[in-house]
Amino acid sequence: MVMSRDQNAGRIQRVRIDNSTFERVEEFKYLGTTLTNQNSIQEEIKSRLRSGNACHHSVQVAIQKFKD
């Protein structure tokens, strides 16, 4: 395996491994988890809270319809 990287003012822009080039990104999803270049979990926590709130709201609407 051969690795190289292009640098611009000290910041990695691309990583090349063999014949594959990977661009630098601020964040991406991997196995359902948001990973950031700052190794921060705040966005992941916010995303999971939004998802949980949406699920809770859907259940509450379904329960309310069932009661009526």
C-alpha cells in the first residue's frame, strides 16, 4: 500500500491510497454515526435527539387517534 497526501498551508486536502483518492470533508456518516473532522459528538447527539423526538411525536399521534 502506498500513501501520499497533498498539503495546502498545512491542511490536508486529499489522501491517496494506492489508486484511490479521498477528499477532505467536514463531516460524514459512517455506519449510521456522524463523524466530524473535529472529532465532536455534538451534532450526533442533536441528530439522535431529533430522531427520538420525531418517533415520540409519531407514537403520540397514533395513540391519540386510537383514543378518539
